[in-house]
Amino acid sequence: MAGCCGHDAKFDGVSDSYKRRLWAVIAINAAMFAVEMGAGQMAQSQALKADALDFLGDALTYGISLAVIGASVQVRTTAALAKGVSLLLMGLWVMGSTIYRVFVVGVPEAGIMGVVGFMALAANVASVLLLMQYKDGDANVRSVWLCSRNDAIGNVAVMLAALGVWGTTTGWPDLIVAGIMAGLFLTSSVQIIRQALEERREEAGHLHEAG
Ligand SMILES: [Zn+2]
């Protein structure tokens, strides 16, 4: 679900075949970000836009995690801080634009929401299947797997919002789901930033002792 993903993923020691699978998952996530963001704009759906940002965040997280394999704690924590801050900005943007939409009369296109929500679910199920055989691997691999599963739950929430919009002919179900996602982005960003700063402090302590 929104902003849950892989912020503590470190892919040290993973096999080349697992790396190839991760690249495929990154490509799927990046493509779905573009599709879902475009659809969210077209359908005027906040929930679709929030779900799209989760795909972007995941693509960046996996990409960065692969890029910093074997790098120093300094580089890793800087990457984690960048991820946390970008997640914070995403959360603030989704929250702000969702609150703004509360005061704008309009009903999102439930049909587009439902179809694209289903495509997003298919993309996440594909990611789960790509990573499935590794689910009993180490904790990081496990977190990637759990994350894709949680994202699938988020996609179902988008489809339920579509159903709610269609049923009530109001934008409220869309705004409520988007608001929950924004909240998850924000809490997750605070956790990531806090954890990165803590790791950085610990590392500074070790260096001090050693020196
Ligand atoms: Zn995610």
C-alpha cells in the first residue's frame, strides 16, 4: 500500500537472476506510474494519482537499492534520506490536492478508475509472481514480496473507491481512499527519515570509537 515499500531493502548478495527479476519489477512499476498518473489526470481521480505515486516510489526505491549494493553506510543513508524526503513531498502533495478537491464540485470517472485500478492490480500480481519463489529468502527479499502484496490491497481499495463513486455519484469515496494513502505516505516517510538518521548517527559513533 502507499509508501510501504522496501525502504529497508538492501540487496547485498542476491543472485543475478533475482536482480534481473527486480529490474523487470522496476520496469513494470515505472510503466504503471505513467499509465495510472495519466489516467488519474483524465478521470480527475485523486486515488488513482496517489496509487500512481506509489508505483513511482517503488520503482525508485528498488532502483536505488540495486544501485547502492555494497556502497558505504554514508551513501546508503543518503539514498534513504532522499527516498524519505521525496515520499514526504508526495504525501504532502496528495494530501494538499485531495483537501483542495473537497472544495471543488466534481465526480471522478468511475469507469476509468475501475479499469486502471484493475490494471494496477494485475501489474502488482505480476510483480508478486516474479518474486514469489524467493519469498522464503532473507528479510529484505521478504519485504519486497510483502510490499507487492500490500500494494495489491491498495489497488483493491482504488477499485472499491471506483465502485463507491459509481454508487454514490459523488467524489467522496475517491477522496477518502486518497486521504488514507496520503496518510500512509506521510507516516512511512517519517519512519524512513528517522531510521536513516539513526543509522547515520550509529555509524558516526563507530567511526568515533575506531578513530
Ligand atoms: Zn508500494
